Amino acid sequence: MAAIKHRLGEFEGVYSDSRGRAGGLALLWRKLIKVSLISNSFNHIDVELEDFGARDKWGFTGVYGWPESTQKLRTYELLKQLNNESYLPWVIGGYDYTWWNRREADDSVEECLDRLCASIEWSLVFPNTEVVHLNDKLSDHLLILLKLNDVRRSIARKGKNFKFENMWAMEEGCRHVVEEAWPVGGDTGSREVFQSKLQACRDALTKWHSEMFGDIKVKIRKLSSQLEGVQDIQLRDKILNDIGQLR
């Protein structure tokens, strides 16, 4: 791979070595794109990207899932782990698994599913993305071309990316907020309308959270400061319980 990268010229890259003739992953990118390697293994390469001088970052993971049918669960466990380790808008691509029609002998058909999947946050940032499968006669997998079409929306910067909090579901007002925000854009069923509905719900829930709960981190810091000077055991337990509820 080092030789291939050298021949390409204006490219950087990272790769995981093969085991004999099996496996081997490589990720290459143009030097004008800033890429930070987060983790890699025989089955994946995980990076953060900051392209064309933009301040917004997003994550990309290239995956080659375990091909053995008995090991399929390990692929999904890997993806779940990676998803839990980052709050960035995220897109993953590669060979995920092999589809089987569940028939036997001559009627059995298996096809490799080469694909790209993106989080909702990533799709909102790159609304005009196209995915194209390119034929390659030298491989039993299809090359995947991700076309961003040079159109992107700024990632909202409000401390961290939006995340639905479990404690919201315990409040009666949460359902009302979503029901009020969801009708935005009508019911055409188009992707653009769906994205606008998600954004409307996100904005409404963020505002409602601020009005309903205030700044949770400030409250936790205040309670933690009180805890340092507390000598009474019962009062100490009450403050610890209050902190637990806020979290």
C-alpha cells in the first residue's frame, strides 16, 4: 500500500495489513483534507475528517465485517462500540455482510452487500449526497463512490451534538413538544420534508429542555460544591440522589 500511495502522489493514507492473502484494509485521502486516525483493526478503520478548511468535523468508518456466518454478531458489536464512542455526524461504508436467500443446494444465492450508511446528523449536513456503485472486474466487491456534491450545511454548535435525553420521556410535556413541531413542512413524504421535521423537533426540544430543566451541568457543579462541605450523612445522601436524578 505504501507503494500505491507513493504512485498516487497527492494522497495520504492508513491501512491495516492483510493476513496472508486474506483481508487488508486501506483508506486514502487527498492531502488537502485533514484526517485524524481514531482506531483501526483487521476489520475497520475509523477516522475524523475536517475538509477544505472547514471547522466542522465528521466521522467516517470503513468496515470489512467478519465473513463467517458464526461471527456476524461481532460486526454489529464493533459498529455499536464505534457508535458509542463518538457524537460526531457519522458515515460508515464497506463490506458489511453477505445476503443469503435461505435456500439450499442449487437454489442457494449469496450476494455481497457493499453499502454506505449515515447518521441522521450527517445526512442533514450533506443533504445532496449521492452513492454510486462502480463495477470492478478484478474484485467480487463493488467500489463505493460517495459524492457530497459540494453542498453542506453547518453543523449546529451548541456545546455538543443533539442527543435525545432519556429523562425527557418521563415528562408529559415532551410528547406535546414533538407533536407541535412535527407537522412542519406538511406530509409530502420527501426527504427534504423529513429533514425539516427532524430539525424542527430538535430545535423545539432544545428550547423546551432549557426552559424546563435549565443548565444541568451548572446544577450538578453547584450540588457537587455543596457536597464537599457537607458533614451530615443524611443530607449528603440526599444531594447524591439529586445529582443522580440530574444525570
